[in-house]
Amino acid sequence: MSIITISRGSYSRGKEVAEKLAAKLNYECVSRDILLEACAEFNIPEIKLIRALHDAPSVLERFKNGKERYLSYHRYALLKHVKKDNVIYHGLAGQYILKDIPHVLKVRIIADIDDRVREEMKRENISAEKALYILKKDDEERRKWGLQVYGTDTWDSRLYDMVLRINTLTVDDAVQILYETVQKPIFQLTPESQETLGNMEKAAKIHAMLVDLSPRNKVEVANGTAYINNVGEDLKSDSSLRESIEKQILEVEGITSIKIAEPLTSKSTYINPYHNI
């Protein structure tokens, strides 16, 4: 039982590799499905989530807490989905979100730019010059997106267990290599990696619950305890709101206690240093 995440550029044949590998392994193959699950879970129009996640980073900031909210919803939907295992994911940010789960095989599929240009020309019926411009622009936006959101270039090979170039290697060659690799013991589910994934999924769910009130909150889960820090001002000063949120968090399966780093401070004790200016 394994999870595979495949990062790919436009027309790099990564989608084809993912689908053929899933058929060979009898795994579920998902990409856009995760976005649809996030939309359903949090009642978001699909087009809004797609634009927020895929457009240039500046677009995210047009929404209130846009980057934090939509990334949080997407992260939870992905972790919730892959928790059942035997999944190949070839969508957005898998290499970032799943990087700390031991039994996930993280793959990057690349292809020569000339091959990608020819594929773009054929599918879009455009000139070579226009196809090259579009591909370079798309690649650059993806790299900027990864750097701004996760602090790491999508082309950084350290994110991946394996980088495969489709050229001398065919799609079928890549599928066979990955099929053999994923059989290795290191990529099999263990009680430890299952616990890691479960804790990450719980933390992501709690983060999504808090993100509107505390867009920059940090959550970790261990041994049934949710450790939360960097909560917003409302959760620092409103005791009834805090009590209500804690009650909701304790309803998350497997959570038995909560530790919020910031102590509760009454609004009446807050001193405005600019009051007499």
C-alpha cells in the first residue's frame, strides 16, 4: 500500500504516466478531484478555488486571507483523500504537502522543451513561437508560485525521490521504473507512517476550521493532543468564542486535548498605547 505524487509541467507527459501507472498498480488516480472535494467540503465555488490556487501569487491576495484560506482547504482535502492509500496524485502541490510522509514516493516528470512545444502546437493549433512563449510563461509562474507559497522552487530536485525525463525514456519506461520502485519496502505503509499521515490530516482539518479567525495559525497533532499557536486576536481575547472553538476541535476524531500557546487575555485589560496621543 503506497501513495505516489507526481509533479509535472504542461505537456510533459506526466498525466499520461500517472494514469498508466495507476492502471498497472490498480490505484486510484486523482488530480482535479481534490479541488472538487475541497469545494464541496467548504462550500466554495469551484472557479474561485481554481483561480486562487492556480493563478499568479498576487491573485491570492485579492481575497480576504486568500492564500491562507484556499491553501488550507486544499491541503486538508488532499490529506483526507490520500489517507485511504493506494493513490496516485498528479495535481497541485503534492510534493510540498506530502513531503513529510515517509511512504510517499515523490516524482517529478520532465520533458524536453522541443517535445513540449510540438505537443502544444498540435493541441492548440498555434505557431512554435507562441507555444514556446506560453510554456516558458507557465513554467515561470509555477516556479514563482512554489517559491512564494512554500519557499521552494518546483524544479528543486531535493523535493523528489526521483526525477524522470521523457525523451530517451518513453512513457512506458517511466511507468515500469515507478512500478518497480514503489514495490520497495521504504514506500510501503507502516504503523509509524500511518500515524504521521493521520496526525497531519487532523492538524490540517483543525487549521481549516481556524483559518478564517486565525489565518496564520500553526497546528500540530501528537498523541491525541492538538498544539495550536499564532492564533488571532479574537481567540486571544474572547473567552466564549475560544470555548466554542475548542469544543468544535474536540469533536475531531482522535483529538482528546488542546493546548493553545497564547493565553486568554480579557479585552478589558488591553491597553491602547496610542490612546493619549
